[in-house]
Amino acid sequence: MKKDILIMVAALNEDKSIGHVVIEAKEKIKNADILVVDGYSRDKTVEVAIANGATVIQMAKSFGIGGAVEAGILYAYRHGYNYFVRIDADGQHRPAEIINMLNAIENNTADFVIGSRFLGNSNYRPNFLRHFSIFLISALVHLLYKIKIYDCTSGCQLYNRALIEFFARDIRFEYSEVRAIWTAHKAGFKIEEVFLNMAPRTHGVSSFSTLNAFLYMFKNIVDIIFSPPVFIRRHKR
Amino acid sequence: MMSLPARLISIIVGLVMLIIISYLIRRRQIYNIYAFTWLSFSAFLLLIGFFSPIVEFISYVIGVDFTPVAILVLIIGGMFSILLHLSIIVSGQHQELKRLEKEISLFNVFKPK
């Protein structure tokens, strides 16, 4: 049976948690295939993912998480999936909550749904630097692109077919959570935020160390400030 | 006015650079469009060797009284443009490599058992 949804998990050295994520996603969302994009992990991430029923492709980790997600988008495009969801490999995005996002996209006319950590009463408590950088990026996106997104840096994003095609066909597209948002907005896609509660991390450490947090903030802010005016072909709905 | 030795050195260095670059292009060790900035740099050295008043004119325009400093400024500017060109090339190649890596990753799909 042809499945409709592609759930993409970018993983690097996550063999402790990846099996759990894959099993839970398969259980909760029936008509979905799971794609794990592995960055040539040193541990058994690939074996564990395959054994639990995920499809695996490998993308060199030097292209970062952006490269992995782009590979996932290209996979979804070539294999004709109608929806593309990206979740984290550490199990912090609950598949049960992703169903809410899928409902939102099916009922509404939104093309792009963001699983936002800040809309409802969340368990998510970021540290000060992280919170500040998210706030700053949100404010800049609001100022320069006239779109109010509370959680710009959420890794949980859902695209419909039109948006998958739009991203996959643009060979100069470089994925980052924030850039995906404003590129899609500029191109005329409709973006919606849905509350997503985060589960606490069970294994491993976040890639978001203090240095990485600064680099991430710097990269995104440079990106936001130097990009306009952007020339993006508008998408016809 | 530039002294004769300075003009000779400038001409010789420009010619040597021109020869090396054209040799590398012929041996396909530099892809020709990437050699563009290098060739313009050697052309610039030859230009100031043959028509040295141009250097005085440039130093007058940029407001440097001591002509050798103007030459240094111009050479540093040339270096910067070469570096900038290299950065553009590297970024383009990064993009191209990523595109290829994505295509290759789609060839090796490990299906679940």
C-alpha cells in the first residue's frame, strides 16, 4: 500500500534512542513511512533503525543537519509523498502530538505547520541563552518578513506536497529551520503553528552547547539580516 | 615616477605569473574561469610596469603621497579580490558537492527487513 506521509529523522550517533522513536512513530501514525537520514554514525544507528522498520539513507555529516533534511525532502519528492514531517532523533517530539499537526494541515489550508513549543503550557524549559536567541530570531523574522512565528527554531516541521516540490526543485535552497519559514512565507505559502509538548530527553546530549548556541544564533541572524530583499518565485495556490 | 628596476621587476613578475598560469591552464590544472582573477592580477602588474604614470595617477586619486605605498595598496586589493573569488568558488563547489551527495544518498537506500 502506498503511504502518504514521510516522517524524517536526522540522526547522528543516536542508537540508544532511535529504535524507540521509530517504533513509536510507526505505532501512532499508521500511514507513514519512517526515513532515517544518518550522518555516517560511528555506533549502530543504521542497524537499529533498519531492524525497527525504518528506511535509511546516509548523508555526510559535514553538510550538517540542513543537508540531511534536504536529502529527506528530495527523497519525499522523488517517491511522491504528500506530507513530510521532520522530527528529532532524541525522542523529544512525540508522534502522538504530530497527529495534531497532521489534523491541522488536513482541515485547514495551511501548507506548512510548525510544532511550536511556546504556544501552550509546555514542559519545555530552555536555558536563558537559548530562549534569548529564539526570541531574537523570532523578533527579526517578524520585523523583516512580517510574519509572527513564536517558535522559529522548532525542529518539528510539516510540509505538504506543494512545499516539498517547492523546496526540492530549488537547487540553491539551503535548509535551516528559520530559512525554511521565511522562504516559504515569501513564496506565498501559508504557515501555521500548532502546540507541541516536548518529552524530556532520555539519552545522549543535545547538540546545542553554549558555543553551538552562539554559532546557531550568529548564523541565523546573519542569514536573516543579509537576505532581504529576496527574490523568490511566488507560488500559486 | 617609478624607478627602472621597480618597473623591470613588475614586468618580470607579471610575465612569470602569466607564463605559470597559462601553463597550468593548458595542463588543465586550473580550470580556466577560475584563473580569471590570477590573469587579471598579472595583467595589472604588466600594466604598471609598462605604463608607470598610471600608478602616480592612482596614488593621486586615492590620496597617497608615497607611490610605493599605493602599489602595495593595489596589490593588497588584488589579493583580496583573488581571495573573494576563491570564496565564491568554494561556496559554489560546496553547493555542488551537497547536491551530488544528496543524489548519491538516494541511490543507497537501506530498506527495512
